[in-house]
Amino acid sequence: MKTIEEINEKIRRGEAVVVRADEMPDIYEENPKKAAVDVDIVTTGTFGMMCSSGAFLNFGHSDPPIKMNRVWLNDVEAYAGIAAVDAYIGATQLSEEKGFEYGGGHVIEDLVSGKEVYLRAEAYGTDCYPRKKAETSITLKDVNQAMLFNPRNAYQRYNAATNSSDTILRTYMGTLLSNKRNVNFAGTGEINPLSNDPEYRTIGFGTRIFLAGAQGYVTGEGTQHNPKTGFGNISVKGNLKEMSEEYLKGATVPGYGTSLFVGLGVPIPILDEDMARRTAVRNRDIHVRILDYGVQRRDRPLVKEVTYEELFSGKVDLGGKTVRSSPLSSMKISVKIMKELAGWIEDKKFFLTAPLEPLPKDTVVKVMKPRRDVPFVEDVMTKKVITAQSTDALSKVSELIISHGIDQIPVVDREGRLEGIVTAWDLTKALATNKKKLQDIMTKKVITSRKGEYIDAVARRLGKHQINSTPIVDSEGLLIGIVTSSDVNKYLERR
Amino acid sequence: MNKYVINFPQEIVENPILSETILETGVLLNILRAKVDYNEGTIVVSIMGDEETQKKVVDLLRKKGVVVNKLKKSIVNEEEKCVSCGACIAVCPAGAISFTKDKDIVVEKEKCHRCGVCVEACPRRSLSIQQFE
């Protein structure tokens, strides 16, 4: 048994034994009792995109003074609804000009690298703050305070992602190829901070940590902290002015937006054999669920449960097929963080703190209550679909289109399995190019939907592919309905 | 074996130049990527055989009026920007990107098809397709 004060005393005497989380499993396995006595601190680390990050900045007062009610930094809006010259720049806020290519995360990276950032502010003007506009350029040195304050960082573990749909998806889990051809995962597994202290015995409000190259603090549970399912996370704070550009990097997630790579390391004190055992966790002990992001719902279906060991191997077996898997967090920089934190401790620059309050272990994550039930595809789809067969004459198909007043007809085989779709435009084109067979003019690669999807997901699909309808098929590929853009619009108007 | 980019000017975009070249030289070509429309065509091929054989094919292609450039590097990674996260690895259909032992990103240029999916997927915008030698 050791106390944090005893460990700090060892640090002061230069006698503390510090090891990295990836070294601890072997040390523990060799002799658990000895490991608990010999090792004082295990360093952990993570470097990944953490969207729920940002910084409070105080710009100082201008003359005449201004009470900013809107402020932009390099064309990225910061939240100015706090006092006159305070603002919060969030990682995922996009540049109004550059969009996904530059956002709040990049502003923070630019500030921390010492670059000039262009500030533009608007105000309504008051007796005490008469100025209505301000424009200037600022650097990190110019501002009074710059506090990195991240409400949700360093998830204990995270779901992995794949995509069963037939189109490429751009998600916050990166680019997901169609038909489950890749798996992306986040997190650093056995070296992740909370995975080395899953009972939160040593991590809580007031725990001193490595935050982007400076000494920062845990400020308690993070938002959506979900300890019961092993999805705990922390909120953290630190002085941006002391941080290093190496550990704060702006990110563009294609099709999703911007974010911020944050480097974070937590020292875990080995108080007793239990803590030694916890920090001996291996990648093969930590389970990760691979979810299907091809289903655009909050609760995405489980494809497979694997471990971090399998994910880090670079290959995962999905239904008999070997699929490449790759991380979205940098192992290289995470390891560097563990080493740097260990170096600080060995150089007597960093001392441990006991948490003033532990992270809660019983909170649950609630969901947003819908104002009204959002309909599913099966609530709005037309079930009696007018269909054609690929052997049908073009004149017959044209007649069907005219007599039913529709724009497109799904083509099915004898069993009712979808083979293609033909539009009025295809028929016109057939006439112009002198084509006679339905098989030659129909679109064979059809954008289909499923009956269990939300209408909003279908609306997005129709827009993305610029199509007017999507046939609904079941898991066997049998046509069971159709949803047109006017079905979707009717619902959207009602809302 | 080396990779080449072939550009077809508008006037000859309809001629079966590649087929002719294969028949006339007897050298195998592998088409890696092709974009052909009414206006112009760009095809990336790998030409099999040694340098001399490749030169024979390139010379003939040039004689037929297409622009041929050898691809030396395919994907370039600016190491200063890269954070070695790995977002480019699993998306690569050719399996051309991997980690080194030190967890750095490495691109195997001979495997790369120049499809660009990694360029688009990179959160740091550190990857780009280099055009020509």
C-alpha cells in the first residue's frame, strides 16, 4: 500500500519508478506482488480527434470599449454570449469561407503555434460599451487568458465503424467504404487513461494530467460520461499559453466537419496490487463493438464484437471476409506523450494529485426526446408498386408511366427481386438513340432503402444522389415498396 | 514494370490507341484508372517488362499522338503535417498504406492506384497525388 503523498516524496527524492502503460502488462505478469511494490506510476496517453474541445479567450478591452455579441477568429465564429470580450472557440465550428477545410480546431492550432489570427467583432452598442465594430489581429501572447477547456475528452473506449450500405460514407468515424470493406476505430486501447483505472480510483476532479504539452487538470466527468457501459470520459482544463503545437492539431473530417487532435496523458499511481492489476490491462482484454454506420440511426446495428488487439492487427474478419482496420488516433504521438509525462516525473517537474472528487460511476446517458414521432420509411412508402420486367416492350413501359402518372418504374424479375429502375427520361433517351430493349436502358445500380429507416435518412439519400425515388427492398432484395421525393416532401412540409 | 499517365487530346479520344499499341508491341498493359469523356481522356496504366520494353510502348504511344508521362511517386505525404493517425490506411483499396514499426505512415508506391481516396480521407490534409515525374 502506498499513498499519493508517499509517491510524491519518492518523486522529490528522484526515486519514483515510472513505467508506460504498454510496459506494465509484462511487468505485472512476471510477479504481480513485486510489480505493485516496485512500480509507483504508470503513464497513459492518447492522441485523437476530440470534437468536444475548445478554448475560452479574453481579448482585452478596446478603446472605446466594445461588448462583442458576435466574434469571428479567422472567419470562424466563436461563442461571444459571455461578458464583453470573452469568447469560446469550439473545435467543430466551421470557417464561413473555407467550410470543412478550416474550423475552430485549426484556429486553436494556429494560436498555439504563435500565428496571427484575424479577429472581427460586432456589437449592438451600449452606453458603457459604445463601439459597434472591431477588427484586429491577435496572437496568443496578446490575449489575457487562453484556457483550453474540453467538455468531453479521452473516452475510455469507443465503438468501431463499418458501412454495409452500397455507397461510400463520410462520417465522424472517417471514410467508410461501401459493402463493409474497411473498419475504422478510435482510441488507444491498453494505453488509454481510463482503461487503466476503470474503477476511477485515482482519476477525478483535480487530477493533474499532461494536457497538450502542459500541466492541466481533470475537471470531472465529461459530457455523456457513461461509466456503466465502459464509456466513461473526462472534462479537462489547461493553460493554452503553456501548450505545444505538437499536441493540438486541427483536423478536417471529410463530409463531417472539423475537429481537434488533442494529446492527453494521465499518470496512474500504483497504490496497491489492485491498481497494478488494472494497469496491466492488454488490448486483448478490451472489447470493442463494430457498428454499422450504413444504418443512419442513433442505435446502429452491431456487426461484430472484437478486441483492440484484433483491430490493431490491421485485419478483421467480417463474415468470412478479411477487412482492413485502421485507427483514427495516433499511436506514435500517444506513446510520445507517455514518455514525455514519465520524463517530467523523473525530472521532478510533475507531482501527482489525489482527486478531490472521484468520477461518478452511476450516471446514465439520456437521449433527446422527440417533439413528435419521426416516421419510418414503412409509414410513408407506397406498397403497391407498379413494376415492369426486363423483357417488357418499351411501349408497354411508356404506357404504364403515362396511365399511372408516375416518373419511374422499378424493374423486377419473376420472383419480384429488384433488377433495375427505368425513368421517363431513360425512355426518351432510348427513342433518341434507337435502343429497343428495356434491359439496355434501365439503371441497374439502384439506390435502394430499407423499411426500417427514418424518412430523414432517405431524404438525405435522395438529395445526395439527385434522384426522385428509391425502391424499398427487404433483406432478400425483394421489392416491397417505393418512396418518392414527393412522399418525403409531404412529410417534411407537415413538420 | 512502371506506371504512366496517358492523356488523350480531344481529337483522338475515339481512337483505340491502347489496343493498337498492345497488339503492335505485344507488351501487356494494366489499366489502373481511366477517365474518358467527350472532351478528353486520362488513363493510368502500368506497362510490364523492362525499361527497354517500356520505352518501345511509350514511343509508339507518343507517335500516335497521346501525351505519356512516367509516374515516379504516387502519393506524397508531408511528414510535417501528418500525425500518423492511420485514417488513410484501411480506406486504401490497394492496401498500399501501412504503419512502420515506429508507427509512422508509409506508402508503397508500386501498389498505389492513384485513386485519391486517402487524400480525401486525411484529416490533416497531408497527402497529395503528385502529378508527374
